[in-house]
Amino acid sequence: MFNRETLVNQVKSNPNWDVIIIGGGATGLGVALDAATRGYKTLLLEQVDFAKGTSSRSTKLVHGGVRYLAQGHVDLVREALYERGLMLKNASHLVSKQSFIIPNYRWFDSAFYTLGLKVYDLLSGKLSFGKSTRINKSETVSRLSTLKSDKLKGGVVYYDGQFDDARLAINIAQSCIENGATVLNHFKVNTLLKNTDGKINGVVAKDTESGLEYKLNAAVVINATGVFSDAVLKMDNISAKTSIRPSQGIHLVFDKSYLPGNDAIMIPKTEDGRVLFLVPWHNKVVVGTTDTLLDSHSLEPKPLEQEIDFILQTANKYLNKKATRKDVLSIFAGLRPLAAPKDNSEKTKEISRSHKIIVSSSGLITITGGKWTTYRRMAQDTINKVIALKKLPKLKCKTKDLLIHGANGIVDRSNHLYIYGTDQTLIADLITENPDLSARLHPRLQFTKAEVVLAVRNEMARTIDDVLARRVRVLFLDAKAAIEIAPLVGELIREELNQTAAWKDEQISDFVKMAEQYVLK
């Protein structure tokens, strides 16, 4: 079912589709799942890999957005809190409840945040993750042993969600296929096709593995390419206005000793007015994020020195265990596809995080903005808009209660394989078949060879980068370890794909060059 040859054959034998979606991040995959479950003939094409861009580089939070509440965006927060509840229900193996503590160093802060978070609780309604509470200094210190206690007055505890972003993207891609969609990574759209009156009626796309090009027709083409949206809009109309202003956010990953308990820390006001999170993730700690407006975008954005310094300095203001550059296990940067402001405002805080659907005169539909937590709602709104434009027959949205591939209700987080949900049995089967696959990839990490084989056979991984960045998250957890195991992983993939030694060498070289950026020198 998840075999690339089978999926490519579906494209070869079917040039006609109801919906073609360009982009395989959270938004595109959400749209594909919505369209397929309604019953439309759906094709999604991703130029590199699912969640290669922004969707694998988040702060790993499923949240309503406490800071949007402070800005008065009550509707945005209410919508996100509702979707947060659905994500926990529908992807229970990847989304979990996470307690956050806001340390208070002034009495006023304690009252202010307690009140604000009561509103947050209220807005979450029936799908609440737990009531926020004020805690005293001694409880705050006992729960956060690495927090500076000098002048500490106490803390406020609240609850949000935590998840594995790229793993969820892969599982949504699998859900799309299970519901009749064709989704392909490493398949690049190069041209938009138009009929005589200038209306878009398809695409020309290239399978970057085989080099073959395909001419594909569609009733509607949806541009869900995130920070690359403008490139597709310009493909449609060379003089299209800029719709996206990319904002970069970076994260530093540390050993669990920087946050040994189960609670995350939320610093609500940093020097640049942002919030800073320290979040437990896969037995490590993710610290971020920044918000730097950029004029350009790329598939591998580079962290800026001032962003690195900002995170280290801010974290060290609050931690009694000093974080230095040499303690950083991995550093990753992501770009938020913020809807460009009309007045050229430079403040990303003022650029909306709500999503926006653009309908071009050619009929191209572009969905921009938004965030991971609201991916399902964005998809629903997008397909509803297509129906309203009479491009597709009216069919009802079915994703509200749809379980994502792997969701199984019972999750044992003491076993690192919990992220596979119901697919854990497939890993057990692989190891029974070949006991050598139970061997660890690296002594510092729990991941096994079997997970690499599963990624290729069942999760559409084609490259070392696909496996180590987005299936088995080694690159984001310990970049040096990722570089060290690249040859081993390359050989496992080569065998699975029946590739040549030259292919493997090129893969290792490409991956190492890219992965060096995740190591903080």
C-alpha cells in the first residue's frame, strides 16, 4: 500500500484527478486527508519529503497559543484549543498532555498569569487538558530542580500538548493513502497547466527519482507549500504580489539533565517580547524559539549567531545549570509562513498566525499561515472554499473523529517505540524475521536498525535524510550521532531499495554535508 512503485503507477495510469495538492507539509497533508475522506480523487505531490520544511521544525507543541491570548486573539485561541483536543483524541500515540510551569519572580506576575490562564482553561471547554493552578516557591523548586530560586515567588502550572511533528506528518500521509489518496514525496511540480481562458486545469510534475515527467489534469489545484507559496503563485502569474513573509525560529536541543523532571518551562516575557519554552522531548530538552523576519527562504535555513546567543543567554537567566554552546546536541531552524502584512510591518508579533485562503483569478487556491495545531481546521476550510466556488460537488468533512494511522488509545511512553502506535507489531515482526535488526544504531540512542527498515518499507522514506531527520529523529536529537551512523543507515537503505554502492556514497556525502549545520561549533 505504501510502496512507491504502486503509488507512481497510480499516477501513470490516472492522468485525471479531482484535487491536486502541491506541498507535503502539515497543511498539504491535512488538505489531502480531508479531500480523500470526503471521496474526491486526490493526489498530493511533495518536492522533497513530507514535513521536510517547517512542519518538522516546530517547538513540538500542540497548543492554543497563550501569547495570542495576551494579544487579544480570543477566536484564534479558542479554535486552536478545540483542535488541540481533537489531535489528542485522534493521534493519541503522538500527542500527549504536557504540564508547563511559568516561574514567577514578582508577585504581580503570579496574579496576572493565574488570571490569564483561567481564561485559557475556560476557552478549552470540554476538551480541557487540565486546570491551571498557582504553586508556591518550594513546590516550584521541587518540580524544576534546575531553575534559579533566587527571588523566585512561586509558579503557575498550566497544561498544553506536546507531540512529534514529523512523525505525525508521516502518519497523516499513511492515513491519506489508506483513504484512497495518492501521495508522493520526491515529486516536484514544475509547471501549472491552463486551458484557453487562463484557468488552471492541472500540473506538470517530475519524479525526481526516475527523472520522468507527468502531465496531470485536475478540477482544482491547491498550493499548500508554506514558505514556498509565492514561488507557486509566481508560476501562475509572474507579477503576483508577495503573500508570505518568512519568519525564522530556531531551537537548541540539550541533554535531559537541563530539565530532569516531567514539567516544561514557559518564560512568558523575554527581552525581545517573545516567549521561550524548555520542553521535554524524546528524553532530551528542546529550547526555543526565536522570531526573525527574513527576506528569503530555503529548504535548510541557517540559524543566525544572534539567535543562538539570545536563546543561550535567556535560558541561562533562569537555569542554575549553565548551558553553553558545547552542550548543544542539535540545533535546527524552521521558517514560519506568516501571511505578509499589508503595511510592511517588521514586527512578526503583528503578523497574523491565523490562516488565509487566497483564490487567484486563474482558479489556483493557496492556503497560507496557520500552525500545526490547526492543520485539520485549515484543511476543512480550504476544501469548503473549493466547494463554495463550485469546483467540486458538495460532500461533508469527515476528519473530526478520524483516527490517524497508528493511533491505538493505549500508549506506554517508557518504551521509545510508543510513537509507532499500532505499527509497533511491524517492528517486532521484522526483528523476529531477522534478529540482527534489534541492534541499536548508536550507543547513545535507543533507535534500532529495524526502525530504518520500517521507514523504507512502510513509511515512504527514500534517503538517509528522510530516515534520520523525519522518521527516526536522530538528526534533531543528537546531530553528531546522526553523522556517525550515516554509513550504517545508508547501507540499510541501499539494501532495501536495491541501490548501488555509488548511490550510497553520494547519499552519505549529501547527508553529512547537510547535517553539519545541525552541529553547533
